[in-house]
Amino acid sequence: MHLWLPEAHVEAPTIGSIILASILLKLGGYGIIRFLIPIFPESTLFFRPLVLILCLLGTIYGAIYAFLQTDMKKIVAYSSVSHMNFAVLGLFSLTVEGTLGALLLFLGHGFSSAALFQLIGSFYKRFHTRLIDYYGGIVFVMPIQIFFLFFFSFANIGFPGTLNFVSELYVFYSVLAGTNYSILIFFFISISFLAGVVYSIWTFNKIAFGSFTKYLDTVRDLSFIEFLTLFSLAYFTLFFGFFSQVLIDGLYYDIVLLMQPYSISH
């Protein structure tokens, strides 16, 4: 529903896009977890089928429209729309696993989206354009930046070993186990996953490979501050991907208490 989001990202500076995607975008999920689910259980159950349908459509819509964009910021913005719909899908499965997966996805998406917007800002600072048609062959002049682009592009689609993979696996399981019509839901989620893989690999391939001819002698790779920022985000993405039990142990008991009013929770 939030079609203002891609336009806001395009107009915002890099730090604005980072704050919007990694922090502000999660406030809706916070409201659902903190107020809607514990205070209004009957209303939550009543509107649950409608919300699940809207989230399924939103995941597909965001993924497909991300593939159709030419502005790199819009690609990541529509990807964020798709991922947040997937997170809300986990919340409205009304299971412990789904809520846990949604919380982990909020955190994992915060790391990967912040890093992708930082990378786009670095490209824009050097080339003064975000249109993907103007890019190609960047791997030959900015190998470190392309490495981080490769890592976070795959983290964004839930590649194994990252926190995004763990969170999406929890949500995927909860939706199939805690809702009816699991085969139909599996079909729609598979479409959004496939579209996400396609636009992520296509975008990376378009930027990294091909012939590079513009400003060849004046391009510099990441600065120390840029490298430190991206390295920190990559470290936490991998650390919590391999040691996600640290987060799960801290969240599990509170989520069990949150889901007590719902008989369908596990």
C-alpha cells in the first residue's frame, strides 16, 4: 500500500534512505507487535484473512515492480516493500515461529537495505546518476565495492548463512504450518522469491560486468569510512546468520507470552 516509499527514497539523500529503510519502515511492525496483537486479539483474528491476502499480493507486487525499475534506489525500495509484506505475513500467521521470523527479518533487512543504500550512495557520489542503464564493468575499477554489492544482494534474497535466510525460513514455515490453503500460499510466495532472485542477480550483473568507459581514470574504490560501515553490516549479517540462536533465546519467551491469547499458535 505504501507507494509513496519509492518516491521518498528517490528524493531523499543517502542517510535519509538508510534511516527510512532500516528503522522507520519497521515502526508499523512494532505497532502490530506492541499494540495490535496483544490488545485487540478478536479484531486481529477477524481481519487476519484479509491481511494475509494483501500481504501475499504485496510480496509479488514489490518483487515484480523492483524488476521493472531503472533507478537503483527504486529497485531496493520496492524490494523493501516486498520484504515487509513478507514480515507482516509472518506476524499474522499468529504463531511463535512466524513472529520470531518477522522480528529477525526486521533486523536482517535493516542490515542489508542500509548497506545497499550506502552502496548506491557511493555510486551516485562518483558518477552522479542512479540509472542502471549507465553502469557496467564497475568490477574492473571498484572491486571492493562490487564485492559488498554481491554480498548484500544475495543477503537481500535470503542466501544461506545470512540472518535473512534464517528469518525467512521461520516465516515460510509458520505460514505453511499455521494457515489454511498452504499450497496456494506456497505458490504465491514462490513467485515472489523467484522474482526477487531474478531482479537481484540481473541488477548485480548489469552493474558489475560489461564494458566500463566513463571516468575510468578518476574512479576510486571505497573510502575507509565507507569500507568500515559496510564491513560492520556484513559482519553482523553473517554473525547472526550463523549464531541466530543468540537472538532466538532472547526473544522466544516473550513471543510465547504474546501469542498466548491465540489458540492457533504453536
